[in-house]
Amino acid sequence: MKKHQNNENNSELAKMATQTLRRLALLQQKGHLDIYGDQSLDNFADNVFNTQITRLRVTHAILLITNDIKLGQDILLLNQSQSVRGKKVHVQKVDRFGFLQRVRADGETVQKPHVQSEKAGVTEKEKFKLATKITPVSDQTMHINKLPEAGDYVQTDKKRRVHLRKQLGSGGEGTVYATDDKNVVAKIYKREKVTVEKHEKLKLMVSKPIQKEGICYPIDILYNEYNEFIGYTMPKAEGKELKHFLFIPKKVFENRHPNWTRKDLVKLSLTILEKIDYLQKRNIILGDINPFNILVVSPEEVYLVDVDSNQVEGFPCPVGTDNYTAPEIQGKNFKDFLRTFGNEYFAVATLVFSILFLGKSPYSQTGGDTNAENIKSMDFPYTYGQEERAENTPKGQWRYIWSNLPYRVKKAFYQTFQKGQPHANESDRLKTEDWIQIMKKYFSDLDSGRLVQQDEIANDVFPSRFKMIGDSKQNLQNCILCDQSYQKWQLTKNICRGCLNKGEEYGCARCGKEMIFTNFEKHVKHMKKGFEHCKDCNAHYNSEFKSIQCSDCRTYFSLTYRDKEFYDQRGYNYPKRCLDCRRSNKTTSHIHKDYSQPETESRSSQSTRSSRRWCFLTTVACEYYDLADNCYELETLRSYRDNWLNAQTDGPSIIKQYYEDAPTIVKYIKQSEQYEELCIMIMRQYIQPCIQLIENSQYQECKNLYIEMFNHLKQRTTQGE
């Protein structure tokens, strides 16, 4: 370290060495550090370590921290010494996340720890049979002379009296009462819920007692004074329903649980999973897994309630919740079939997802169908293994939560919920014990700080951005429209791809079909408005309405429905000349051919000609549509020029500039390969709107728009040249 402190070639290394030596000196002063060595030895550190560890291991357990693997393996050989008895030496290295990792001796193989699964500890006697057919028992309501109330006594099948104390709550099936045993409550069914089937099912359940903390499994069947079946006893539950404890708005959650982290969510999921797995290993299928049947006190204390509805042998679970129902059994009557473990594993995966997403269903999405329909189609809105995010992924915090999940967790969810993936089918789904292992790894990575080392927001319940590791944080930028964080390369004009495809909704001018003026068209292509017609209507307008023989060259040309509408709306006759003849501006009885004026013309003739010169660009567009020189558009613009524009302060200079540049622009348009497109654009985007502005006495706006057209065409002409 002192050698590094004197390094003249690397000032940063020298600075770090100086700081480290100061810290070591402070630790030594406080008695946390001692220094061993032998000045008689040479300066090679390996010799010092070997000598000192050999001496000290006689009386001390030694831990050597080094990233020199060869040195570490040599030190570990001391544990094999037969001549010197000593305490064990351990060697660890610092991994890339800053955590200690064991160094193994040369030739040592990695042995997986033997973990005895609980399934191995469950005897066949404890397990229920796996049935394939529903038990043929009547669902008929049983006769009840009297339903007990608070203060009454009931009895078990062993004739033990149970005192019903105060009422604790009631629901759709019955009422729950406190008993003399503070840890046991009694559930008394409503009259219409007391059935032969329910009685037989409870007799089967209590035949295999289950005593597991947090599982409110039936203990004894209860009878009234007439020895009529009326309910059962079970362990008392505490806490709030998961639905109201966790699946609540962000602000409410933060007020109620200000100290919760993502680690607490993972721990909660593990606590619940272990109880579900306990029942499943005894061949009990819960059936109706949902956030109302789970009560939460803390991440370590939860209670499963309404266990009497669980599926046991041939007795089906008669109820279910759409959001937790597997796609293959959506829409079925739960009383009419027995669920499989594959059906159950879908509900388990959904529950884990909902806990990590604080109540959000895995199939809840932007612009999608109902959850039930999305489950049937297995349309999972979150992406995996790619940078681009799906259009239907829920916005805001949900995307951030997904982004910050570990790779292994995202993979498990995606392969379970997305159609066609390895665990999407009923027979291939991850088991509850698989999810336990996945969540244990997640918890371990959070608890050790490994994930937080990668990204400081990894343990946040509500992460504020997408996951970023290393230098990628420096390239983070928010989309200017949705304010969500992206890598800079994912943005176009500071807009994310999802926002580029969105925009203002409007209707097709012809059929009314919904269209979108996208942000790409608006912000990237700089279009002023969206296309007037939808794709289908545009195809119609571009199709042929009529074939016409040109009056000049005698060839046939097509008149489209778009052309037809234009001429019909204005009361014009259809053109008689083809596009080529109109482009060359051949002489006709109603179209002027030349744009220049011979010097020999009279003053009055020059005046008339000058009157027409300012409308060069309009004339070109009108020629394309084969309109007369005295058509409404041309006459309106000429009148506007002479009576309003010419009277403005800058009017004469604008007209003069137009005189000078317009002929060059006209020449460019007529010779351009985009002649047709340019003429259509001039007419639709400029001339027609200008006419409307003049009709509405919006003269200044007309001036601005016509100048915009002129400048736009002048720029294209310059670029074209």
C-alpha cells in the first residue's frame, strides 16, 4: 500500500492508497485491526501471508480476502496439513458488485446443498387422493330447526361444547363468532348454505387434520342442539384483506406503509407461497386464489381464509375470480369440473405478479379488451429480452416496475403469461415451489444489496424510472411528450417511438373513419395537418372515374374520382386535354400560353398582362386542372392583390419580388418529375385555403399563407437546381 502511495505515474492510485492507509490506521487505533509481519522476510506479499497464516491458524480461525486466486488456493492447502493441527482457513474474493465470494481449493467441485423438500416430508397418510371425477353427492339444502346466535352453545362431533361469543363478522356464506378459545373462531353457515355436499366435504377435510400457522383449516364440524350440521371451527385470522392492505393507490400505500421496500413485497409473496405450497403438497387445490381470501398483518404474517371452499379429492372449488382463472377454464362453471394443478399454477403466478405490481393484473393493458378476454388470448403486454416496449404496456409506474425486475423474474412471468412460451400451457406451468425458488433468489439479491449496487432504485416499491446499469444512466433522457425515460438513441426529435405513433384523432372527410394525425407527421415530417382521407377512401379517389380522349393529341387519359369531385364542387367542365398537353401549355381558346410580354405591346395590353403576372403560380395549378384564365380562383386572387395587398405598406415590394422569382419557379414546376404532385399540393394546401381566407375577410392570414407557399416553392427550386 505504501508502494502505491508513492506512485508518481498514477496520482489517482496514490491518492486512494493514502486514504486507505489513513483508514487502516484509524481502525488500528480503535482496536479493530492488528498488523502482523516479519521484517526479516523479503518484500513478497505471498511469503508474508503463508508464514503468518501458518502461525496464526494454530489459535485463530483465519479469513483471507484476496483476488489473487492462485495465492488463495495455496493458502487453502494449509487445511490439508497432516503434521500441524490448526483451525480452518477460509479464502474469499471481492466480486464485481463489491460482495465477498468464496474461493474454492484447486480441484474442489461445487456441490449443491442438499435441501430436503417438504414434499418428501409429507406422508401418504397426510395426503388426500387425487380425484378425476366429481364425488356424486347431493347439493340439496339440509333442514335446520335453529341457527345458533351469539351467546348460544354448539357442539362438535365429539360432543365438546363450544360457546359462541360475540360476532366478529359476516359474509355471503355465514357469520364468524369468537369462542372461549381466543385462537379459535366458529363459522356458522346461513340456512341456504347448509348442504349435504358441504357436510360431506368438511367430514373429509377434518379427517386429515392440518395444523399450519396462517392456514385457517377446519378443525371440528359444529352441530346445533338438534344435532344438525351448521358450521365448523377454525384458527382465528388476523390482519387486513390483501386487496385492501396492498392493492391500493400509490399515495395511500405510501401513507400506510412508509417504510416498506420491494424486499417487503418479495418477502410477503414468499410467506403466502409457502402456505399455498404446504396445502398443494397435501393434494389440496385452493381453487379460488384471490386477494380477498388472504389476510395480511406483515410480510412475515399472513392468513389463508375460506379454506372450506378449497378443492379436496372429488369435491370441486365451486367459486373463482376471473383475473386469477387460467385461460383454459375461463367461462366455465366451477361447480361442474375439477381443477388441475396446472390451472392452479396460473393463479399462483398471477398472485405473485399482482403483489409485485401492487394489485395490477398481468393482463391489464392500454387499449386492450377485458382481463378475461386478454387472459383467453394470452396477450401479455410486457416485453422481455428486447429494448422496445409494447404499445399496450400500461404507462407510468407499471413500466418502471417491470423494467426494474430481475431478468429471471421477468423471464418467468413472460414465459408463463405469453401465448406460445415454454410455461404457457397447462401442463408446463411453473409450480408453486418453482416460484418460491425464484422469489428466494430475488429476496437474497435485494437483501445482500447486489441489485442496489447495480441500480440504486432496485429496492423501491415505486421505482421512478426504467432500470439503468453503469454508464447507461448518463445517456438517459425523457421523452418530451410522455416524460418517460429512454436511452437517447431510442428517441427521435426527443420523442419515444410509442409517442411518435400517437397523436390527434380525427375523422376521414369522406367516410368518417377514425384517423390519427401522428406526432411523427407533426413533429418529424412537420406536416401542418393530417391526411384528409383514410387509406380506403384515398384508393377510391385515385381510381378512374372516366376515360377522356385528349382534344389536342387524341390520346386517352384518366379522370379520377378526386378530379371529378374537384370539378363538380366548382361547377367546372371536365378537362379536354391530357396531362402532357396541359404541362406543355399548348394554345387553346381559353388558356394563355406565354408568361412574358413582347416590348411592342401597347400600354393597356401591358397593364392587362401585368394584372395576370402576379398569379403565375396559381395559373400553373389551374392549368393542371384545365381551368379557364378567368376562373373563380384566379379572379379572386387578382382582386385581392389589386384592392388589398397593393395598398399595404410592404405590398408593392412583395409583388415586385414575386415578379422577379415566379417565372423561374414556374419553369421548375413544369419540368419537375413531381409536376402533378406539386400542382395538387399548391391547389389543396395553399390556393383553396387562401380563397377561404379571402371569403372570410382574413386578408393578413391569406398574405402570410401565400408568402409561405412562395418561399417553400422558391426553396425547392433552389435545391432542385
